[in-house]
Amino acid sequence: MGLPEAAHSAKYFLIEQDAVEGKHSFADEKLSLFLTVYRAKTFEDAKRIVRDVLDVTGKGHSTGIHTKNPAHARALAEETDVVRVLVNQAHTFGNGGGFDNGLPFTLSMGGGTWAGNTISDNLNYRNFINITHLVTTIPEDKPSEEALFGAYWAKYGK
């Protein structure tokens, strides 16, 4: 295959790419021993790369970020079409649920309507049981416009 002799004993490969290409490229989802690496010049550039990869692999699933800045994690969650943003954890292990991240254990993950799925959660036992909700009316708990917007109106006007 034209690989150097040292490559024959490698356990994995990192493949650096300058651009996110289409389906069946190194940007696409794969079950293999290589990881595609993209270099971002800024955080804004990193978010663009994530969105480009999601355009290839399918929106909805997940992304991960390793950061000391919580604002970066929040911005990534707000500005990408994904169900799960894993922060400072091994994506491979955390995405399917873990004892320390609150996601239910699963091998099947819904990508929401971004991915054409009916669920946007880790598939678990609750998706397979029928729950009957017995509902009666209760006194209305409707806040007034003043309660909702009063502080805003006081500061900025109505």
C-alpha cells in the first residue's frame, strides 16, 4: 500500500486534513483505527469546522469539546445542530452514557429531527414502555405581563 514499514505496527493513525470534504471522505463517520484532525485558527473557525463535519456526517448526533472556558462549550451547544455536546470527556465512552455525565446507557442514540429521528435522546427502556397520564384540571397558574416583563419595562420602558 505504499506505507512506511513503521506504519505496519501502528495501533492507530491521525490524518490531518485542510478542508472538510464530502461523503465517503475522511470527514465522514467511520469505524476504523484512524482519526481525522483539523487545525482551527480560532474558536470561531473550530465551530465552522464542526458545522462542516456535521453537514457531511449528519446533523443531530453529537460533538465534543475540551476546554477550560465554559462559554465556549455553551456557544458550541447553541450554535450547532446537535443533541449532545460532551465537555471534557472521552467522546467514545461518554456519548453512550456514563456514571459521571447523566446520559442513560445506550448503544443507540437519537439525533432528533436534525437527523430525521423521532427521538433526541439516548434510546433506553423509557422509550419502550407505555405511560398513562391521568390528567385533571388545576387552577390556572398564569403570570401577568407585569410579572413577566415588569423589571424590563422599569429599566427600558414599555
